[in-house]
Amino acid sequence: MKAVRADDLPSLHTLVNGLERDLAAVTAGLTLPWSSGIVEGHINRIKMIKRQMYGRASFGLLRKRVLLAS
């Protein structure tokens, strides 16, 4: 973070500001053994199905596809 502050890269300064605002959460996410990978996988799968069906059907059909795919 010190190296980014020394450079003239405003977009990276914004990133470092965000990391510093919640440094405890960033540290915990990198050091604790828990993972949300399974949940992220399900969310990714549902978003993929939603993108495939964009503009083609209603929420009811999307719900059926998600439930039947599980």
C-alpha cells in the first residue's frame, strides 16, 4: 500500500483507500480458514442461467430452471 501511495496512479489510490477503510475484514478474509466458494458457485450458476434467458421468459420459468437444475 505504501508503494501505491508513492506512485501517481489515482485509480489504485482509490483501491487502497477502500482496503484501508475495512482493513480488518480484508485481513480476516485472507487469513481465516473459512470459504464462501460453494455459495459463490451457486450464485454464478444462477446468474449464468439468468443471462441465457434474458428477455425470453418470466421469473416463473427462471425459478423452475434453477430449482430443476439443482
